[in-house]
Amino acid sequence: MLEPNPEYIRELIGVVNASPFPGHMAMRLAAIALDAATIELETARCHLQPFGIVHGGVLATLVDTATFWAVFLRVPADSGLVNIDLKLNYLKPVVDRPLRAEGRAIRTGKSISYAEATVRDADGGLVAHGTSTLMTLPGKGLPMAAGKFLPA
């Protein structure tokens, strides 16, 4: 098993959680490892649709984000990612609860990767499941002071 550079992981989590969109959505990258990521979201009134349940777009965002970060550590340091396909199933309505998305890389390739994610409520109930196809974008890497994911 590859041993990650802990400084890189700490810096990456800090950079991701300080970026605008996660803050706007009230979500955070809680953990990241090779082929896995955990996203947490504390639901609030702004996440609800008119019927008082969490909007499907919030769940789609969790699946998109968890799959993205599950693949991220496998792409070259000078590359980024973009989602090119997102499929999900809504399995249970949620009303104002913390949510946790667990992403898992299924296949990582040089240009195309595939991942899945589950979203669960505070009781562990399965709320949504989805898959994502992601494309590697050379030259769009995230510069990190801590160097690389894997120590030299």
C-alpha cells in the first residue's frame, strides 16, 4: 500500500475546505485517501426545496464531490479533473439532517476515470447512490506547497 505524505493531505483538505463552493454549500472534505474520499454536509434551511426536504441538487453535489476527490490522488500532480457524466438515484427523502458522502474510485485511467458514491443520513440510512465518469485535464493541477501526495 502506498503511504501518503501527511503534510500534503492536511494542506489539500485545507485548500479544498477554504475554497468558495464548499463554503457556500456548507460542506467539507472530511477525509481523503487513495481511491476514497468523505464529504460531510450540515443541512440548513437553504438546502431545502419548497416541500421541506433536501433538494436533489444538494445530493447530486455530494455525489459529484465525493467521486471527484476519490479519484483525485491518482491523477498526475500537474493535472486536474472534470466530471463528464453523473448518474444518481435518490433513495430516501431527507429533512434537515447531517449528510455524509463516501466516494470510491472504481477505475482510474490516464484520461478517463470512474467512481461511485453513497450518501447517508445521520442514522446511516442510504439517501442516494451515484456514479461519475471523470476526465483528467493535463495542465490544470492544484499547486501544493507540501509537494506531492507520495513522499520522494
